[in-house]
Amino acid sequence: MVIITMTIERISVLWDERGASEAIKQGVSSLVIAVFLCILISFPTLVYLCFAFPELLLLVLAATLLLGRYTGYRLVELPRFREMAEGKH
């Protein structure tokens, strides 16, 4: 319910800011990705791997961080801010 609510809110804000066509385009793309992932996670081999080896989910997290969709602290920014972390600013 929370994910659906957040998606609806995001689409309604997008509708106001960029118009109906952009909101519909992003809504349809979100739906296509959700259907694809729903099919993907129904494979028994993948279900087994995720339950038997939960540390594999860290690979998913790493891929998400490296793709750059995460707006927080990214792993690829570590070298960029290394001097500041070491106190050499």
C-alpha cells in the first residue's frame, strides 16, 4: 500500500509539473517494470538463490547504488570525497 501511494503521489506531482503525457509515460513505464520484475521473481531458481544465499541481495543493492538512481551517498563518490574524510581539506 505504501509503494502504491508513493507512486500515485509521484505521478500526480509529475502531472502538475510536466503535464499529462509525461506522467502517463512514466506511469506506464513503472507498470511495465513492475510486471517484468513480478515475472522475474517467480522463477524457482531465483527464489531458491535469494532464500538460500541472502547475501546475494547485497549485489542488488550495489547495482542500485552504482547505477546512480539512488540520490543519497553513492559508492562511486568515495574517491571524490576521500580527502575531505581524511581531514585534508
